[in-house]
Amino acid sequence: MSNPKKTNKLYSRPIPDPDILTAKEFWEGTKNNKLILPFCNDCQKSFFYPRIICPFTGCHSKDLSWKESTGKGHLYTFAIQHVAIDGWKEKIPFVTAFIDTTENVRMLSVLINVDASKPESIKIGSSVQVKFEKATEQIYVPYWEIVTNE
Ligand SMILES: [Zn+2]
């Protein structure tokens, strides 16, 4: 078992420890620049985070698969983080955000390439696109970026 707080010189923040029982496909996808989300074959909805049972009320099916996301969505809301632990300390201030993907999946993530010292420059509802940052040879971490020039 690896240590989830393990870091390296390339990527100073905590490196996710992939749960191969429920999230192997997710991490295989990020490694290939794809956002692969859990999908319920019964209610036909994607969701996040990966788990062994559909989270939607009235469904709770265990008939799950995986479906590639468009990797696009919009910024639902955000917050500027001024306090952090581990390698995130080097990144403060940074922006955490709830992203609504085009599949109507709400993901908590980090918004990159924005000026956290000017929150007024970040517009709720902005179009966003997923990006993947290499943490190790095996782990690529998804972040989101505002799409400009649309
Ligand atoms: Zn379902």
C-alpha cells in the first residue's frame, strides 16, 4: 500500500492513492487525458466520485459501468483558499471549485490558471475544460481551467 501523502519533486502536492476496486478506470482515463466517469446502466446517469452503488435516490443500482465525459462543463461556484496543508501550502492562494460537467456531474476540484488574488476576475458560469497534470508515471490529476475565446 502506498502512502497517500507521498510527493515527489515534479508534483509537490499529495498524490492520490488510486482505489483499484472502485476507481481503476478513472485513473486509467486520466493517464490517457480522458475523464472517465462512473455511469449507472439502470438510471443512465454519470456520477462522481466512484463507488460501488448508484448514488441517486430511488435507484441505488449496482449495475454500473464507465463512460467518457466530454471533459467540459461550467463553473458552478468557487472559493479562494488561503490556508492549506502539505504541498498545497506552496500554492496558496488557490481556487477550489465546484464544476458541473456537461453530463450534469458536480465535481469538487481545483481551478487552475486563474488569478486567485483577483476573485472578481473569475466568473461563475464560465465554460471550463478539464486538464491533467502528471504527478507520477501512473497518476495524472485532473484540474479544471476556464475556456476563453469562445
Ligand atoms: Zn442509477
